[in-house]
Amino acid sequence: MTVSARQGRSLSAAVRAVLLFLLAAIVLIFCKPVSAFSQSLEEIRAKALNNELRCVVCAGQSIAESNAELAQDMRAQVDRLILAGQSDGEIRTWFVERYGDAVLMNPPLNALTIGLWFGPFAIFTLGLAITLLVLRRGQARLTLRRGNGEASERDDRVGGI
């Protein structure tokens, strides 16, 4: 065998090795395990609770969505309580005792949280009522001015005869 034939075979072997490596990498990338199966029960519970608890310093964000320092502390507390063996209900109760019902993304309907549930509707209704009242008064004034203007024109005509 000649030197060029050996180089050709070693080159094709190198190309085959690179292609095999790339194929293996592609298979590993696309065959990652499904994340839900690779997570522990504690991690799944923590994610669910983090989505149920509201960040008390953020506007309407759960502690899972927020990057605030308090939200990070609340997430760490959820993890500690889960590792301590508390149930989801006990963890929710722990946070409600410290922050009130407003810490829950879906607070229960009771006398203290009625404003959270119906406050936005009441504010909208009040704004709509004020807007309609202002529009009606403006319409009444416009009608009154038109009526007075026509009456004064008639008086001018009658007085001018």
C-alpha cells in the first residue's frame, strides 16, 4: 500500500469518527428525559406552592415569577417547610398567618377578603356611573343653552316688529 492510500483511509476513518460523534451528540440532545419525571415530588410541590403564593411586595406576581428579595426568601421558606415534612395546607396556613389571606393568589371569599374579590368591579362601576352622570349633565346643559338661545331669538323677533 502506498502512503497516499493510507492517508486516504485514515482520513475517511477520522471523518467517520467525527460523524459518529456528532450523531451521538444529536441523539443525546433530543433524548433528554422529560423534566416532570426527573423531578422529585418535593420539587413539584415547591413549584406548585410557589405559583399559589403571591409576592407581598410585587404587583400581582407569584413568588415563582418575582425576582424580589422577599420572594426569594419566601421560596426558600417553602423549601424548608417541605423538607420539614409539612403538607401543602400547613404551608399555606403558615404563610397566611404571617401575611394574611392576600398572600394567596386565590384568597378565600370571606368578610376580610371581599374587597379583594369585588373591589375592582366596584371601582369600575363607580367610574362608569360618574362618567355617565357627567355626560348627562353636560347634555342637559347643552340642551338648556340651545333652548335659551332659541327663546332669545324669538324674543328679538317679536320685539323688533
